[in-house]
Amino acid sequence: MPGRHRAARPSGVGRAHIAALDGLRGFAVVAVLLFHAGYLNGGFLGVDLFFVLSGFLITGLLLGEATGRGRIPLAAFWVRRARRLLPALCCVVVVTVLATWAWGSTAQLRFALDDLPWVGAQAVNWHYIAEQVGYWNASDTRVFAHLWSIGVEWQFYLAWPLVVAVAARGRFGERIVASLAGAGALVSLALTVSLGAAVDTTRAYEGTDTRAAALLLGALVATAPVRDLARRVPRRAADLVCLALACGLAVAWAVTEGEKAPLLFEGGLFVHSLAAAVLIVLMARVPGTWAARIAGSRLPRGLGKLSYSLYLWHWPVYLLLLPRLSALGGPGGTAVAIGVSLVAAAVTTRFVEDPVRARAGWARGGRGWIAVVAPAVAGVVLWAAVPEPVTGAGTVDVDQLR
Amino acid sequence: MNSKRTFRTRSSRRSARHALSGVAAVAALGLALVGCGGKDSGTRDEGKSRATASTDTKVLWLGDSIAGAEAPALGAALKASGVEFKDSSSDGGGTIVDSGEKITQMISGDTWKQLAKDIKSFRPTVVAYQVTTYDWGSPARQRAAYEKAVGTVEDAGAKLVFVAPPPIKIDGFYKPHEAQMRTAPKVAAEVAGKSGGAAAFFDASQVWGTDHAAQEALRAPDGIHNCQQGAAAFARWFTGTLGKQEKFTPASVDSWAQKSWTGDKRYGNLRCAA
């Protein structure tokens, strides 16, 4: 394996454990897919698990760099993130706009064009907060509604490495990072409680500051003090704790009554994130746990590897395809929509994500740069070229008013 | 460090620089587009609106998001009638009643603050408050809030108009407050009746009926708000009723009912026909 791939592994996380964490991503994305299809009321918590995993893995990578090289090359970090995330995102966005133009409703096309610049700026979560999308239950008019979480992740990726780069210097660097992550998570919890007591919960649900709790708890368990503590846990004890935590997460996914359940903003999201963080660090640090073996098995791991593209594709596929599959009934239509999403995700992963990330032949050097920018430019051209629909014409019958 | 490694580092730095430029370009493009404020909308030809006789009436519109879904048409109808209009309805609350529950304490506090600001800046001659779905609490609490509103608006030299809310689908959220929501318009009517002319009560059941499921109620797919046709029907009725009170002539529906307000974003959010 080339050196750069070895360096990209989070601090102290072995290959088997990476497979287990991939598997967790697989469970998370399935939960989200089922939730959006109306089959798992708390499946949206899968996004929270994604956040915790991201915080854990990213912080592990940054601390690994800080320990190994004595400094964190921030530009290289951001470039790797961009190569990992942007090409697939741009491809999905471009295809989605075209598909919405062809098959979407007038409102869907209008909102797609409205939201597109915010998606490009990786800030669509704030746009949706301003638009009170949650209050209006308007997600199914927005083909990019699910990309709020990608915006949150990007904003975290921009800010947190700067903090780690400064805090991780020196002898007690990892302890300082752990303290900052823990304190930050508590501040984020306080913000969630405060902002969640509102009629419109979009601010609490999609805010970067409020959802930072999950990312920072993931970051906290990636630091040496917690890693070392986890490593000392005997395997049998770890098995029992992992079993309890996994059951707890599964119950939360099954019984939580949607994204607006008041308990979520009164500490529920925080407890979920904390449980996920402990599960992750035990799976990553204690060798041979049952949880890691199950999560690392073929199916969840395979889904985990597709999870990013699958997450990107599923929502526009649902919105544009499901209304046309009503003859198949709910489960039949959902199965077809998930199947289409899986195929699209597999193609995107195989031909876009992996080659660009691994710098395959066509995606090296200057061509790599083109691979990142070209889909983005295509998105901008499309945004300018697709005519915004005129909405509202013919909706009022004046004769009925006389 | 061997030469191979040096080369690789330089190469990766170069590609990193390129890729970083790419990322910056993508973000800059996105931000530039955001900065543009979105594409042009509402491009439908409004035509040259006929000059309307200006009145001295200035209407400040208050209420919750149901009032908000009525506001685009109401604004168009009143402006076409020469009446100044300011929509201060709230998407998510808008109540003036502190029911004793934390949520309405917060909302009503915000509404009162906003009302004070609007009175100062807009100087309305009419403040119209559509009773909201958050006007919870006992009749005594409702009465106290409505009487306070009458006093506040009277002190500002304006008249208060209470507007009854439309019938809505009572879902799980509203169920615990259904009885309180039913008393609120009755209390508002009573307060207006005893105000000595400082306030009036407009009974909107004349336009909506009393059954949310009936065709006449013109509810949006959510059973709570209205779409464009409902907004237009309400605006015609309200403008006519207010015109009688304030002595102005409502503009013909032909002059405003099919204009650009029908493309307001909130109707997209409500899954109304586009």
C-alpha cells in the first residue's frame, strides 16, 4: 500500500477496525434510507452516527499527523477532503438538476435552482434554516434537502483542523484537544437545548453549532486519553457494553418519533451521539469485539463503502421516482427506489469517488484538478442555463372571487 | 531525503496547490452565486398598474403562518386599493397571548416587542390581528392579552381589528389545545364588542365556513394553511370589509388577483399547485 494511504489511516485504528467503522456507516445509511421511505421513524439518527464517525476519523487523522510529523499540513488535509467529497457531490447535483428539470414539479425545479448556490458554497443548512424548511415540512419540495448535513460536515472540516493544529502542539496536545472537544460538545448541547425550545426546530436541527456536539464527541473519543482508556477495557466487558449501546441505538432509531420529537433537543441527540461515540471507540480500540466483527462483515461494510454516494443519491431518487411507482405499492416502490439509488451510488463510487480519491491514472496532477473543478463548473453553467420556472400562473380563478 | 521523495513531495504540493485552487474556485463560485441573490423570479409581466387613489389607511398585519399564507394576496389587494400594507405575521407563532406555557411566553414576548417596533416605524392606522393557533391559555389569559392589544393600538392612534382564524385540521400537535383555540375567537369578539369602538371583530367564517374539510375552506394539502385561491378569496373579503369600515373603495379583483404574488415561495412550501 502506498505511503500516503497508510498515512491517511486515523491514529491507532487498524484495518479490521476501519472495516467495522465502514460497517457502521452502512447501518447509518440504511437507517436514513428507511426513514426517508417512511419505515423507520428514528432513522434520521443515522445522520448523527455519520457525524460522530466523521469527528472520530477526522480527528484521528489530524492527531496522527501531529504525532507523526509534529505538525498538521492543513492544505493537504483540505485537499484530501475535497477530493473525497466534491466530485461525487457535483456529479449528483448536476444530474439531479437535469432530472428535476425533466421530471420534477415546478416547485421542485424552482427550489433546486434557488438552493444550488448554497449547496455549492457548502452552506445549504443555513439557507434551509433561514427558509424554515422544517417548520413548513417542505423537505419533499427540495431535491437537495438532505445536503444540509454535508454542509455541516464541510463547515466542521474547515474549522476543527485549525483548532487541532494549534491545540495539538506540545506535550499535552492531545489532552488539550480532548478538553476542547468535550467543552465544545457541552456548549453545543446548551445551544441545542436553548434553540430547540422553539416552534421551528430547523435552527436546532440543522445548525452547525448545534450539531457540532456529535462531531466533537467523535473527536473527543479519538484523543489519546479516551483511546487509552478504551484500550484497557477487557474484551468481554467491551462486548457487553457494545451490545448494550448497539441495542440502545437500535431502540432509539425504532421509537423516536421523527425529527421534531421534543426530547431530541432536550439532550436526546446528545445522548445518542455519546452512545455512538463510546461504541465507535470500543469497536476501534478493543480487538476482536463481536460488534466490530458484525459491523465489519461483508454486507454492512459494502454498504458503508457506498454510503456517501448512496446518501447523496437517495433523496432526489425518492422524490422524482417514487411518485411514478405508486402502482407498485409502498414497499415495492421503495424497493425499486432503493435499488436505483444503489446502482447510481455504485457507479458514482466506482467511476468518480474512488478514482479521484486514489488519484487513478486519469485523475492525477492537473487532470485531478480538472476532475474536481469540471463538475462544479458544469453545475454553475447548468444553474445559469436552466430557466427558472414562473410559478403561480393560473392558480387563481377570478370568476370564483366575484 | 532522496531525490525521488523530493520529487513526489513537490509533485504532491503542486497538485495540492492546484486542487486547493479548485476547491477555492468551487466555493467562490457557490458564494458568488449566493451573493447574486438567486435567479430572477417573479418575471411575469405585471403590466402597467393603473394609478390607484391613495387613501390614508395603513394596515399592519399580524398573526401566525396561516395569516402569513394570506398575506401575499392581502398585500396585493390592499395596495391596489391605495392602502399601505405591512406584513408582520410570523412563520411559527405570532401569538400575543401568554398562556403560561414556556413556548407561548417566548413567542408572545417576541410578538409584543415586534409590535412596538412596527407601530413606531410604520405608524399604522389599522392593526389587524388574526387570532393564531398559539392563542392558548384560559379565557382570562386570552382576554388580558386582547385587552392589552386594544390599549396598545389605541395609544398608537390606530384601530385594532381582530380577525377570526380559518377552520383547520386538528392534528396531534393542536389536539391538546383544541378547546383553547375554540374559545380564543369568542373572547376576541367579546373584547372588541366592549372596546367602545377602539376595536372591531371580523368573522372570517363568512369566507371560510366552519369545516376545514369542506371545499369552501380552501385549505392547502396540509389542512392548515391556504393556497393562492384561498388567499385571494380571503383578501377580497377582508379588503371589502375593511373598506366599509375605513371608507375606501376596494380595487377590482382583476387588478390584483392574478399578479406575481401567486408565485410566492410559501405556496411552493405548502405544495400548492404551481
